[in-house]
Amino acid sequence: MQIRGTVLLLLFVITGLLGLNSFTVKTKAAASSTDEEGRILFLRHCTVCHLAPDPAGLTKNIWATHVLPVMAARMGIIYPNYDPLRGLSDEERAIVKKHNIIPEEPACTEADWAKIRNYIIDNAPDSVSIDEKRLTRNSPLTQFIRQDIQIDDKTPSLITGLKYNTTTKTLWIGNFYNQVLNWQYSKGVIKTAKTASPVVDFNFYQNNVYLTEIGKLYPTELSTGMYAQLNDTTSTPLITSLHRPVNTRIADLNNDGVPEIVVCNFGNKTGGLSLFKKDKAGKYIEDVLLPLPGAIKCFIKDMDGDGKKDIVAMFSQGDESVYIFYQKDNLKFKAKRVLRFPPDYGTTDMLLIDYNDDGLTDIVTVHGDNADYSNILKAYHGIRLHINQGADVFKEKFFYPIYGVTRVLAEDFDKDGDIDFVATAFFPEFGKLVDESFVYLENTNKDQFTFKSYIQKSDVPIKTLTLEKADVDGDGDMDIITGNFAQSPGPAPAALDDKWKSAKYGLSIFYNQLYQPKK
């Protein structure tokens, strides 16, 4: 829902609670009839905007006090004492009104809304409990050794972007304090630069470094982000007025020698995926490929083998989906949705891999955002591997549940010929499973999709929004890099929160012990 590449603290104060006993006196037959009518109305209205969630996926209290007021507002039904645009400036409210985010006319009658509401509440559980099986599933992590590294004097550490440049063998780091740091193994920080806003993504193209600056890190309808080229310690804006961009690709999509730029404008209530191409005057012109908020990750890849470069993009805000934008002609694309998930899944990350070596591109998706309306343990949070069946069909073959998981990497970390995974969770269960904020999944049977999980018990668990892989020490195996982001958008134990915020390190590098650096 709304962290997806950055922490987004959209908190609603609800004072008008829902009445849950509208039909307290009714026969069993009448109750069944009413429940079925509510289900039909629920599916009819909820699938207009996204895949219908399972009412049993959230508790009665979460539905009543957090989700239903928001859901009602999107249908033009405003609860007493509740402002769905609370905290927005007049300019932002005008943008929301322009896009008809909150309809002026209700989408259904109050009677029908009551049936929808009661159907959801009646089928939601009173509470959820931790999955006890997860308490004994992890082995101690030995293949990687963690080293915490101080990179500056900023406290708390708030790393917003990480990307390793394999050509220069340097790590590029962006932080909340509008800084970019260039770090190198055995040397430390070798260069710093100031930016207009936090950098959340880096691109390396033809020996140049490009920055994706998000603008406002927290939810806004204002377009203050930019895409810039870094020249030594100063940056030159190439595209401005971007709506909270979080991921960018630069590539020559039509092979004419001039690169295009694809931007994921995560936005907030509005947003979209945009293609920027240069006109004859050298100015970048925007082509909005899909005006849908929550664009969080994209890749450039020929997905149908026709020789043209396509775009694969993930959307994670409400209508959580993966689209393939097939290039049919010179920079003309046709969109095809190939995966879709309910909005409570909290989609956060995506990878493209060929898991089974059949020449077809498979998709890994991650679901675990818990930042806004429904901060509870969700059994359906986790990593999903979707195997390409051909003809735009992707079938889920593997699911590994992790509470609050937000990032994933795929690599043959142990060099045994199959793909392993590393995942981080920004929203783990903060008690017995808090160390599942960093999980290594060793592939033990590729064909059976069997993995063995490892975690590291530590006094200060990993707290990161960023995850990168690189052979940092040059010993021939792949290491893992995380950037400390010591802020919690939801409730976290005070003692643990204090440890994160007072930690002096900015990086935690997990050095792979498969090989050892040459002395």
C-alpha cells in the first residue's frame, strides 16, 4: 500500500466508528440472504477499482476503523467527522478533485453500503495470531557475515537509495538529508554531493550517473521530483515536475541512438508510468503509458522475442498489478496486465529472472507493505514466484511467507547452479520473528521449489528500505548490502526503535563466505 520504495506515512484519524449490529435480530435464513446480497454488492463495487480482497484478510476492527472509511470515501460516501483529504493543502485538494478521486455523487445507496459493510464485518475475524510454525523454521546464518559500517555523522541514519556500479566498483548512496555519497570498499566515502531532494534510485548509462530525486518523500499530490545527471558533485536536471518518482530506467528503446527515460511516478492518490523521449529540439516530451498511482518498479526487456524492447512495470497502490507494455511500433506500446493482486497484499518489489532455464522470463513479486490502513500480521505477505507459461500466462509456483517483507534479490549465492533469494522485511513481527527482517533462502531443490531459510540473531536487527547485491570485496562471490533507515511509520517497540535511531552505522554489508578476499 504505501511504502513501496519509500516510507509513506499516511495516517487517518477516525472518530466515527461503524455500527456493527445493524441486523441484530433476524432469522438464520434472513441472515444468509442478507450476507449473499452484501457479497454480490461488495464484488460489484470493489472490483471497479481493484481485485476484491478477502474480508477474512483483515480483522473486524481494522476494517471498521481504518479501511472501510477510506473505501467509502472512494465511493463518494463520507463518514461523519472524517475528512478523507485530511492534511492535504488546497493545491493538493484541487488535484484530487480534478481527478475525481472522491466522487461528488455516491456510487451506491446508503442501504446498499450498509449491506456491503455488514457483509465484510460479518466475515472478518476478531483477531489474528502469529504463525507458530515460523518460530522454528530458520537456521543460523553462516554463509554471510554482517559488518555494520558508519558512512557519515547523520543520526538517525535514513538511507533512501543504494546502487552498485560494477564498472567503477563503487556504491552510490542516497539519504533523506538530500545527500549522495560514493563509497568504495577499503576506502570508505570518496565523494559526496548535495541534491534537491532524497535520491531513491541511480542509473549508470554510458559512463554517466543519473539520479532519481523523489521530491517529497512522504505522501503528496505535488510534483516536485526530478531526474538529473550528476556531474562530479553537482547535478543537472533533465526532467522536472515528476510526481514522487521512485524507479527509473534509461535505455535506447527504439535503437535510434537516443536514449529514452521510463519513470515510475509512484505519486499518492494519483501517479503513473511515463515514457520520456527527446524531440528535435532535444527537450524531453512525456508520454503517459498508464495513469495509475503506485508505479514502483520497471524493467526494459524483450518479452515476446520480436526484437523490440518492451517495458515490464509493477503498480502497488490500490490496483496492485504487473503490466507488460509491448512495443508494437516505434515507441508505441500496447499494455497487457499479466498479474493482479488484492490491495491489502501491499505489493512492494519485483524481479525478472529465468528460474527454470527454459528461456522464458519469470516474475518474482514481493508483498508486505504495512504502512497505512491495516497494520496487522498478514499470513499472505511474502515472496511469490510466477513461472512464465507462455502467451502472457504466469503461474504462481512458489510462495514463501514473511511478515512485512519489502525487498528481494535473486542470485546463485552458493554457486551450486540454482537461484537463491535474499529478502528484507521493513515490517516484520517485532517480537519473536523480528530477525526475519533479513532472510536468506537457499535453494535446495530447484524443481520442487524447496528452500531452506536462514536468519541472523542480532541485538539490532536489520532495518532497511534498500537492498543491493555486489561482489564488494572482489573475492568472486556475491555479497549483500542494506542501508539503515531508522524510522518506523507504524508502531514498533520503543526499546528497539531507540536502538535503530541511535545506531551509528549507515550500511550493513553481509559478506559472502563462499570465497575469501585475496590478501
